[in-house]
Amino acid sequence: MARTTSIYFVADIHGSEICWRKFLNAARFYGVDTIIVGGDVTGKALVPVIERRDGRVDARVAGRVQTARSEEEVAELEARIRFNGFYPYRCDEAMYEKLDADPEHRDEVFTAVMADTLRSWLRLADERLHGTGIRALVMPGNDDGWYVDDVLTESAEVINSDGRIVDLGEYQVLGFGPSNRTPWHTHREFDESEIAARLDALETQVDPAKPLIVATHVPPYATGIDVAPKLREDLSVVIEGGEPVMVPVGSTAVRAFVERTQPLLSLHGHIHESRGVTRLGRTVTVNPGSAYSTGVLYGAIVTLKGGKVLSHQLVTG
């Protein structure tokens, strides 16, 4: 008799430690055997926590300076920074002045802090998942620097699924983290022709005897789960009738690949405001959305059996 496989899928946690902890707890909470992060693991900002000469410690959080005067208050301040997916960086005034004056040094420090934070997350994953039989797949997305691949290799329990086929026993997952071009010129962006070529190359590694799950960070174009505000060249939002104009921004190459290969299931992220489930032909296509900056983890639970999708549900944790 075919066994049941259950997947909990999230994307776009962007450095939120509370979302990462919820992700690790989700397997037991929801009773699933596989947990997947579909890209954009790291955060977007470094927040200096400055030790002043008079003993104060302050940081600019949410547009205003917040001050701490004891180690307990500093710990609370740093926790508030982490809650929003940002990275606190303890420094003295001289170190802060160097950060402010030297963009290259600032980038080096930011990368080092992000890498060290991800390592701490992976150590927690190794502790929580060891011996449980729970499978954890995490792939970088377009916002994640290329160093993330090296850090992920350090984990004993977490598999980097980007650019490879991961065997789940009865099923297989094709992972692809980069996106099509964005207005923000992020780390992992390709032209549509390059995305198509890379997906085609991955397809040659697929076992035709096993049902396929496709997990690409960017969703397929014009599917309703890739809709975002239309932007001008200066990145301002186009407004008509008092409302933002919404347009599809997904990948045409990903859509063509899913339509042609018709996997059992396709899992996506990237567009935070396009939470939903749809179909491309026979393929159930999911974007759980993201609300990482609020500490809320949007996810999707999908149950598979006998090469079919038995059920799917969008959940909030």
C-alpha cells in the first residue's frame, strides 16, 4: 500500500529568527515528514547597536533611536531587531564610524553577520531534527548571497535543494532558487532564457519513474500567485483610482517548464502578497505568501499519496 507523504512549505522568511524557529517546530506541530524553505532565507538590513562612551547603548529601529542602559535592556533591544528580520551588530563608536564611512567594510561585516546567524540557525536545526526522520530542505532565493550555499553545506540535517534533484523516497524534488530580473538587482537573478536552460538541464537528472515536485523560488508567470504592485523606474508604486496597480511578475520560463513537464506539485514564493493555490494543467501550484516582518509564518501543508495530491491547505503560524 502506498504511504502518505506530507510536506510543510514556506518561503521568504528573510532573516526572521522567530519564523525559523516556527519552521523547525512545524513538523511535529502539523505532523508532517518533510519541511521545505523555498528561498530568501537571509535578511535585508544590518542594525548597528552602538555602545556610547557615556555607557548608553542605542540603535535606530523602525525609524527612531532606541536606547538601552543595562545588559538586559540591550538584549531586549537586539531581540526586537531580530523580530523584524534584521541583524543587530554590537559595536563601539569608532567601529560604527568605520561602518558609516566605508561601504566595502560595511558589506563585509553584514555578510559575516548574516553567515554567522545562519550557522546558528543550522545548529539549532541539527539539534532539533537529529534522529527524528524529518527531512528538511532549504534553498537560497534571489535575495540570498552566494555565500549561503557554503554555509548550508555545514549542516548535518538540512539539505540545500537549489540546483539539484532531492530524493524523497516515493517522490523527488527539483529545486531552483534564482529569480527572473527584478527592479532591485538582487544576488541571484537570470534572464528568462538562462532560467529555461538551467531548468532543462535539471530535467535530465529527473527519474521518470517517480512523481516530480518542482520547487522554484519564483512563481510561474500570470498564474494569480505572482501578482505584485506595478513600479515606475524610480521604484514608486503606480496608483490608479486610489489603489495600487497590480501586475504579474513571475517567470515565463518557469511557467513553460511546469506546463510542459506537468509535475504533481509546484511550490513557489518570492511574491509575498500573492498567497494562494491554483493549477497549471494537472499541476497543483502553491505560493504560501509571507508576513515575516510581523513574526507570522505563512505556510502550506500538502499531503501526497499514490502519486496524487490528496489535500492542500494554507496555514498561519
